Amino acid sequence: MLKNDRGYLMMEAISSLLLLSCIAAAGLPALNLLYEEAETTRELRQSIEVLENVLLMEITEESEPVKLNGTEFIVERDTLSNGFTEVCVRFSGSNGREYKKCGLKHDGMKKG
């Protein structure tokens, strides 16, 4: 029997590195997906902020797309027959999906 059993064998070191690399290879795509979803959540919050700002302003004509932090938000308006205006904000999320948030604005009493 050998008395010199100190240290690791080369095979043990290689198998440990192989195991760590497999764990990293499986975990990195999941981390990337989590990052993209967090970025999309930030963009959703920004779209709600843009929608609130458009609903509070008295703008009747079409406006240019709003750009915030590299995301382009497209504002759409549609006048409904019951005196309301539907305002929608569309954007393409960083995860590749299309999103649309809408709100209603009452046009108020028309003076005539």
C-alpha cells in the first residue's frame, strides 16, 4: 500500500472542471432569460409611464414615437363614439414580444 496519498489526482481535477463547466453551461442561458425578462419588465413600467403622460396631456394630434433608454414607444389614438378617446402605447420588448397598453380618456364637455 502506498503511504504517499496527499493531493488530488489529475483525473479528479479534470472531472471537477468538467462538472463545473456543465453546471455553468446549463445555468448561463437561464440567467440570460432572467435578464431579458427583467429588462422587459422595466420597459413595461416605462410604457405605463408614457401612457399616463399622454393621457394627462391635452394633445389631439398624432405625436412622434417616444424613445426612452433605447426603446421606441408608439402612441396610437382612436376616438370612440361615446365621447372617449382610447390611447394605446405599443412597443417591442427586449425579449422579442410585442406589447400594447391602453387607456381611456374622456374628451369632456364640448363648448359650442
